[in-house]
Amino acid sequence: MTMRARFYRAAGAAVQADERVALVLADIGVSALPRHPRVFNVGIREQLMIGVAAGLAMEGYRPVVHSYTPFLVERPYEQVKLDLGHQDVGAVLVSYGASYDGAREGRTHQAPEDIAILSALPGWTLQVPGHPDEAERMLMRALETDDRVYIRLSDEENDESVAGDGLVLLRDGPGPFVIAVGPTLGPTLAATAGLDLTVSYLSTVRPFPAEALRAALRGTDVVIVEPYLSGTSAAEISAALSDRPHRLLSLGVPNAEFRHYGDPQQHRAAHGLDASGIRAAIDRFNDRNRA
Amino acid sequence: MDMATATELGYDDLPALLTRLTGDEKHDWSALSMLEVLWVLYDRVLGTDDRFLLSKGHGPTAFYAVLAAKGVLALELLDGFGTFDSPLGHHPDRLLVPGAEIGSGSLGHGLPIAVGRALAGRGVYVLVGDGELDEGSNWEALQYAGRVGPETLAVVVIDNDSSTYHWPGGIEQRFALEGWHAVRVDGRDHDSLEAAFGDRASGQPVCVVAEMLK
């Protein structure tokens, strides 16, 4: 079952079991969710979707808002900033589509910028699950709080879920400290097979685990592999290590208009986020270190 | 509504409160487009469990004056209007202003939030301006609300013809077309305003266009 299917199953059960939970939709996902008095489909009106969620939160509900990534995050960005953030009310935003799940749909349905622009708003917990188990766990935890939480679902997923929160160390070695975010873990593990370096996993990217990175990092070289806009977490890492000499390689989706269709695997490869692309980038990074 | 009663003042006290806010003693306060509607709402209409959302957050002196007159705001807060440590800014912040249900300033946010609160069953009154209705987010909200009909929702439109391209035929016709119970009244006539807010139709939100034409 995909992350998206797991979300629909879990959210549908939550709205029936917990009278605080309300779902707010803009046509997307309606057919996969139960008809219920607290499932509000506002039609193709994303600004209203966020505003309604804010109003419900002011009345004590725990709104879960869901749409395709660009229509959830980018189109109603000012509503996210003001209706939720400035009004200081909580909601769980759950997106689907990630950076290039909609490869065939083209640029209008792709939002590799989502984490970067949400990072610009204070007070958000930003989560990038790499497996359906993680996605469901994040949703259930978010429902227990009144926080502002964003959960980024994707068709891309790792073979296995990772238990534990924060920065999870998976392999230890003297080479660069590699951070794989969400669904980049699979190709990152394949890319680094046989390399003597550290591999860690991160699925809650904001707040960024600065102290955990400082505690775990023994050398100077950091590689972060993010499934969204390249460099999104570079400033966080720079701030975390501001008193230490360090080098950083940020891998992610380039900041460019990418005018190709095809399938997500082709986009992943084109962005250098498949195993061979990640390996080549790490090799170049290591070569420059030796030069 | 958490209204203290200790310092409750009357309509005739509002000019002095406005002067206290702005330091301006010569202004014709009756020209403030929101003042009459706000007074009617707070003096005659709002019930204990109702909420008022000021969507048109521009020029909130009338709002602060009415809150102060009703004892929601301490009178001494009026003196620091707009200063660094004052909770009263040129656009209200709900975390700073007692009685402000939403922070507003960027136009077109109050009505969608009000729809959400009305869907939860709350009695909600939201004030927008005719110029504010240029913002498309309002139309997402009023179309949806007109169809699903939360009858605890009331919108008052302050119509001082400030929309650059105007609303030919009248704003109320557009609300009515979308399924609202919509009426136009003289925005300076307190009795007419009160009657309009009380004139509810089953299964429909209500829109009161308060005409404030110069």
C-alpha cells in the first residue's frame, strides 16, 4: 500500500474515531475518504481550504488538510502564513506528489520548492516520510498535538521503514557524514555500498536536528541528499556547524525549469538522485577533498 | 465574548475615544465607514457565544474605540496606538488585542476563516469592505458558503464604493446569486442594520450590505 493509500485509510479512520479530527479537501482525495459530517470538501478552492481549516482550528478541531503538493503549499501560501501561522492555530497539512511524482503532468504539478518555502515560516514541523509506516506514524502523532505539521507523501519509498526520530545513524565510517532524507535513503544506501563513510537518516527536517548533527559528526565533510530543492537545508547545516571548519555537499532537485515529462525514475536520474548520480557526486566531493 | 462591564460607555463617547487614539480633535468621526456598523453589532446584535471577525483590518481605530467603549479593551491602551509597545497596531493582531478574533490587514482572509468557524456551528459575523471583495479568496468562500448554507454565518459589507472597478448592479445581487440571503441597508441607520442582521433565512448565510456612500 502506498503512502497515499495509507494516509487515506488512517485519516478516514481518525475522522470517525476522534471527534476533534476534521478533514478539509479541495476535490483531491474525496473519493478515497469516507462521507462524514467532518469531511469538508470545498471544491477547487485552495485558499478557502486553508482558511476553513484555520476557522475549524479556532473552534477546537484538529484539521487535516490534503491536496496535491503545489495546490496545498504554493497556491495558498499566504493563507498558510497568515491563517495558520499568524493566527497561531494548528493544522496538519498532508501533501501528495512530492517533487516529481507527477512527472507526466509537468511543472504545474511539481513542487520541489515546498520544504524550502515552508521552512521560511516559523513554527512548522516538516516531515518527509520514506515509507508508508513512517507516514502513518507521523500522521497519528500529529493528530495528538495542536502543532502546525506538514507531511510530504511521495510515491517514492524505501524498502523498509526506519524506526526512531531525529537523526538516525545507520552506518558508521570515517568518511563523509551522509544524511539521507526520506525516500532518498534507498538510492543513498546503494550509492554508498562499499564506501567507508557514515550514513544517517532524517525524516523530520524541521526543526533541523542541529545538536544531533554536532554530536554525531566527527570529521569535516557532510553530504545531505534531499528529495526536494537542492540546498534546502544548507543554511541549517551551516548554522549548526558555524564554529567548525566543514565542507558541505547538498544534493537535491536543481532550481531550474525542467521541461521533460516521462516517469519519476527518469526525473530522479536526471536530477542526479538515483544511486549512480549520488555515487558520482560523492566521488567528486571526495576527489576534491584529496586534491 | 468576554465583555467586562466596568467601563462600558455609550455611542456618544466614541468621538472622545477616537480622539484619544489618534490625537485628532477636528476629524468628522461619522465619516469612519465602519463605526456605525461596529456599534450596532457590539451594542445590539452579538450574543454571548457569537464571534466578530474584522476582515477589513485597515484603519481599525473604530474597532478599537468600540472595543474600549464596551469594556473589552482597557481605555489606557488607546493612548499608545501604533507605538512599539502598544498592542494596538494599524492592523489588529489577535494575539495582542483583547477581543480581536483574527489578525487582519491582508485582505480576503476573514471570510474564509469565518466559513470554517460557521461550519463548526459558531455564530459568526465578519466585516468586509467592498474594495476588499476584489480579492478572489472571498469569492471562493462566498460561493461555497452559499451552496452549503451555514446559517450561523453573517457577512456585513461596508459599501463605500471603494472598489476600483465597482460592483455594477450591487454587491448584494452577487451574494444572492450564490445562494445567500442578501439585503442592502443604509449603513448609518442603526435600526435598519439591527433588523437586517436579525432577518435570517433557513439554510442560508446572510449578507448585509451597509451602504456608506458619501
